[in-house]
Amino acid sequence: MANPIIDIFRIKDLRDRILFTIFILFIFRLGANIPIPGVNLTALKLYMTAQEATGTFGITDYLDFFAGGAFKNFSIFMLGIMPYISMSIIMQLLMLVFPKMKAISQEEGGRKKIQRYTRIGTIFVCLIQGFAVTAYVDRIPDAITLSRTAYTFIAILTVTSGTIFLMWLGEQITQRGIGNGISMLIFAGIVTRIPYAIYTIVEQIRRRELNPVFMIVVLVMFVVVVALVVYEQQGQRKIPVHYAKRVVGRKIYGAQNSYLPFKINPSGVIPVIFASSILVFPLQIAQNLGSRVDWLSRFASWLRPNGIPYVITYTGLIIFFAYFYTQVTLNPIEISKNIRENGGSIPGIRSDKMEEYFSRILNRIVLPGALFLAFIAVIPTIIQTWLNIPSSVAFLMGGTSLLIMVGVDLDTMSQIEGQLRMHHHEGIVRKGKIRSRYL
């Protein structure tokens, strides 16, 4: 039997893509450890160590986890790719609210215009978040070695340039590598925290702060949650579609039966990423500027990541974005129109009732899918608050990190599978394809 790993490196195009992706991710990890000029690394490390000793779970831990440690290192990539994601959300909302924006996106070259607007908007988001980051050093004694004005200017310029460079790296992965570039960067930041999480578990067990039997039970739960996430990500609802004979030019196409695959969760991990970005943006500003503005400090305390208001808001945003993104990508009116124009029909459904039928099906699918996403997303909060598990470990047990890891892994495996089969090799799964669950 052929070894799929060997087959991957036998195909030059696939091998080059994988090696290029690894090279870009290496640059990303290198930049995550290069500090902003003017930062006192000794004072920064002492402060962060003291914060970790208190066991508090705040927005700083959340940002640092998804930046792969870049935030607490005060590195040039400390803002990560989140400003770009936040601006992408804003552009999606603008296209929904303003028909003119949507018309621009549908014109020839319109997607490039929207991308250009998104990049420009990302710069402004970075400038705002960069200024908030510079205020964070006010709580760290002897944190900077420059004057406050010089540090503010250099820090804002550095982190803004860092995020723009990450955007470019993500685009390079998408074009010349394997997988979605932006998702791969987030994935890499999460995966690099796994060794530290394992080290934390071992140390706590060694110091008898954590019961090893209890930790084994938690790990078993983790495996079960991963299996559920994979099942949910791959699950589909098939809608049968019959196409009648039709004449196109001088050719006659015979009748055929097909189906529309509606995934249980059509939007994937997008709702969780969008909800996280929407909450992180104001929270980061509120926490970093809280020492200067009293009401911002109270807001940051009220909406802390392990609090009930945060969990409720987070859940609501996930459900909202699940419906929003599904409506944008799977519009029942457009789907019905395409089927009718191609002479298709759904057994037992009148032609003028197809929109209503698709809307009903999508509503039945999206709600449980969104609730499942919300449940997985709040698992780290539950584990951290009730079971007293360290935040570095709790983030891996569920939430955005787990969904992103599973989603990006499945997407990347699917792309590699397609490349292998295109070159007449067996797939990376035993039966030659990544199978989906059908409902």
C-alpha cells in the first residue's frame, strides 16, 4: 500500500506548496518573538510572570493565546491578524446595509475594490488598537526605555506594520501555499501554545495542585468534544434536485438527479471568529485605556471574558453571525432562481414555494448548529471558572481555538486530498477521501 506522506512529497507542486507554507509560518513565529523597540524585556517578563501567578483570566490571556504568545512578548505581531478580521466583518455588514456597496462587489473587479477598502480600513483599526496597546505599558513599572512620546509613535507604527505584513503573508499562503492563509496564521498561533499547556499541566500535577485522575477525565472529555466538532463540521443535509431534459444551443442534455448539500453548520467557524473579534476590539481598548478613563475600566471589568455578561453576549453574537453569514452565502431566493433557470425541481415542492422550503430547511439547520458552536465556545470559560484549570489549558479544551484547529485541519486535509487525487494518488484517508456525515 502506498504511503500518503511519501506521495505528498513526490508531487512537486504539492511539495512546494507545503514547504512554502511552512516557511511562511516560520517567519510568523520568528516575528512573534521580536519585541517592539524601546521595551524593557526584563521588566515585562517579571510583570507577566506575576500576572500568571495570580491565576486571573483576562482579555490579555485571550489575545496572547491567539497571537501565539506575541501579545505578552510585546512583539511586532502582537495585534495578530484580528484587526483585518474585524475590518472584514465591518465590510460585510456595510454591504448588507448599503445596497450600493453590494453592487460594487458584484461588478467586474468589484471584489478587488472591496479588498482594497478592507486593507485601508485595517490600517485605521490597527492605529486605534495600537494606541490602546501603548497605554498598556502604563501599568508595568519601568516597561519602556524611551520617552513616552517616542515609544508611542514607534509602537503604533511597528504593530500596524506588523499586522499589514501578516495580511501579506496570509495572502501569499493562499496563493502559493496550502490552505487559507489567514486561517493558517491563526491556527499556527494556537498550535504553538500546546507545548506550554502540556508543561503547565505537568508542573501543576508535580506540585500536587492538580489531581492526575481528574486531568485524565478532562482529557477524555476533550477527545469527545473534538469528535463531536468533527461530526458537526462534516455533517450535511441532502436536498434532492431533479433536472428535466433541456436544449442548450444544438445540444440536448438528458434528465439527471442531483442534490444540494446543506451543511449542518454552513458558516463553519466564521460566527465564532466574528463574535470574538467584535468583543475583543472594544475590550482591548477599554482595558488598556481603563487606567485613564474610569467608565472604560468599569466596562472592562463588567465584560471580562469569564463573566456572565460576556458569555451571554458572546453566545448571542455567535447565533447572530451564524444566521447572518448563512443568509449572505446561501440566499434561498438566489438558490431557487438558479434551480428554476436550469430546469430543476424538488420532488414534492411547488416551484413558487422553493424559497420558503429552503428558508425552512436552513432555519432548522442553522439554529442547532449555532447553539452547538456557542456551547463549544463557552467551554473554556466553564473549565476555567468552575474546574480551576489554567487558562492556557482551558483554551485548548474548547472554544474558538478548538473550532479553528478542527476547521482549518479539515480544510487543509481536504485540499491535500484533492491534490493527491488529481495526480492519481490515493488520498490521506484509508478509503481515499474525507467522508462527510449525511443526515
